[in-house]
Amino acid sequence: MDVKPLATRAGRREKAAQTRRRILEKAYRLFGTGGYEATTMQMVAETAGVAVQTVYLVFGTKARLLAEVESRMILGDASLALSGQRP
């Protein structure tokens, strides 16, 4: 079994966290300017510079993405740490 060095795994986790933050920031702006109905997952992906599949992989649904954006508005970056603990 090939085990990745700890530094490589930590780097990947940090990159994933940065991507998640970027998606949330762009979604926040799009939801704020265009509204929930007009904002598509494709728009969020394009604005964040990721594939739409990435947005779906990270958040699952548009409703969940909105919920994460709302949590971030209320809790700040603490919501990102807590998101792994939510059901």
C-alpha cells in the first residue's frame, strides 16, 4: 500500500479548504446580486474557477450550498470548521 507523506496530505487538505472558501465566496456574491433562483451551480463554478462537478462534489445541492453560505455569514470561517461535524 502506497502511503502519501503527511506534508502532501496536509497540502491537499489546505488546497481543498481554499477551493471550498472560494466557492462559498463566489456563491455568496452571486446569491446576493442575482438571487437564489437566478444563480445556477454552473455560474458558481465558472465564477470560482472550478468545474461544476467540483461544486456538486463539495456541496451536493444548490440548497446545501445556500445553507453553507448562510452559515458562513452568521458564523464566519468557524462554519467551515464545523461543516464536517454537521449531519
